[in-house]
Amino acid sequence: MTTKYTEDHEWISVDGGIATVGITVHAQDALGDVVFVDLPEVGKSFAQKDVAGVVESVKAAADVYMPVSGEVTEVNEALRADPSLANSDPLKSGWFFKVKLSDPAQVDALLDETAYNAFSANA
């Protein structure tokens, strides 16, 4: 399983042709207490960098961007019911959606953990 990151503070974990997407620890720290998530519709296709959802906190609202092109295959209903999962466990149970990759090569262009940590330290 490969995990990569975007400069928009999403993480993507790829297993075969399916990727799980969520927001990073840095993103949830910056947002504060998450109170609402708007998740994409299952079956909808997005291009890389399209807005796929919204996360709202007590401080702000932020778009969730599609890290890669593909079709949404599943959304995290537990997160919809309990948005605080994005704060308490952003890299596991706080995932947002799963997507079937339409261009797996796009994953290679994303940041690895070391590069993301360096980027987010300056963000």
C-alpha cells in the first residue's frame, strides 16, 4: 500500500486500483474541530484537482480536492455521522472517500511523506 500527499493537504493511500482519500493531520490541526463534511456522490467521476467535497469546522470551511482522476466507489458514512473522526483519527477511520483510479500514474507525481512534511512545515 502506497500513501502520498497533496499540497492541498489530502492524503491518498493506494491499494491495487482503489485509493482511499482523507485530509492530513496538518489540515485537521489548521481547521480545528470538524463539525460537518460534504462527501461526493458514489459513482461520480472527478478529474484531478476537482473539488470533491467540503469540510467545515468551527473556524472555517475548506474544499477537499481530488488527488487523482477517478470514480468515487465509496464514501465514509461513519464520518458523515460523526465528523469529529476527521480530527480524532484523520489517517484511519476519518477517511473521506474511495476512488477507482483512472490514471494510476498521477499517484507518482504526488508528494511522499518526507516531501509533504517539509512542505507543510512551511505552510
